Amino acid sequence: MPRRYSTLVTYRNLLLSGLVFLMGLVSTSTFAQDQAAQNPEAAKEFINKLSNDAVAVWSDASRTEAEREEAFRDLLYEGFDVDFIAKLVLGRHMRTASKEQLREYQKLFPAYIVNNFARRIGNYGDEKLEVEGTTPAGSRDLFVRSKIVRPGGEPISADWRMRSVNGKLQIVDIKVEGISLAVTQRDEFSSIIERKGFDGLLDTLRKGALLSTEG
């Protein structure tokens, strides 16, 4: 795997944990706005909080690894529209899976993502997230533009796609150096389904979810 692509994959997961991922949040009332696109300052504040609080969770030496993962899972649900992302990355396969398979998928997906982020936490050093501004994304969304500043390396750009969901801001996608997290994950899942079937994807998610609850 080319070094540049590997770096992007690592930082893609960093961002979701706030990365990544995944944040102790500003109160819901602060973000009870009509649309993300109409509230750019709140969206920028949200991402700043996301980054700072996610780092605080994972650097808290008083917690066990299991406790940090549990806290992060709570942050993930608060900061990300997990159900929407789960459906987005499944793409066209939503139409071919059975109801039972979809229920299992939606149950396993969050734990799988949390475990992916947790396994990469050890790669984080002195990187710092800096919010730079916002850009409209259609009529209801906006991108919060940011960069990850790395000692001894070039900064990496990250755009967080924000949307108002039931009166509160949530993240629905992230682009790292122009690469969409949702599209990348969708391609990975589609490849597994094409090779192993939908039950093969569930097996992959199940193994990842179990790993996140062990220890």
C-alpha cells in the first residue's frame, strides 16, 4: 500500500475519533438550529469540541481501555449520525439484504467502527486539529474545513460534513485530502459482499464488534 494512501487511511480514522470516530458536547440547546448551513459558527464550535473531548477520552489514564471505548461509543452516537452513515456506506446492498440481515448489520456497525478507531489510537502523537472555516454543501449541509497539523510533516486537510438532525448538529461524512470516508467505507463493504456475500460482511463486522468488547 503506498505510504501516502496509508497515511490518509490512518488520519481518516483519527478524524472520526476526533478523531476520531469520534466530542463531549456543547449542550443540545446550543445546536438546536434549523439547518447546519444556517449556523456555521455553531458548526465550527462543534468540531472544536469534538476534537478536544475525544482526545480527552482516549488520554484519560484513569479509565480502562473498555471504559474509554464505552465513553467513545457514547460520543460517537452524540456527534455522528451513525444510523445514516451505516445506511450510506451499505449503498445499493440495502435493497438486497433481508430484514434480519439489516437488523444485524445496524446492530454491529457502531461497535465495529469504535473498534477500528480504538486500534488506531496508538498512532496519534502531537497532531493538532485546527478549524479554518466553513463551506456550504447543498441547501441543508455545510463542510467545516480543518487541517491536522503534524510535527515534522505537511498538514492534512479534513472537511467535516455537518447536518441538522432532529434539531441538533451531527456529522454525516468526512473528507480527508478530498477522499470521502463514507465512499471509502462503502467500497470496502461492497468488496466484501461481492466476494463473501452479505453474511460475509456480517461475519467481518461481528469479529470487529467482539474485539471491541473483549479485554
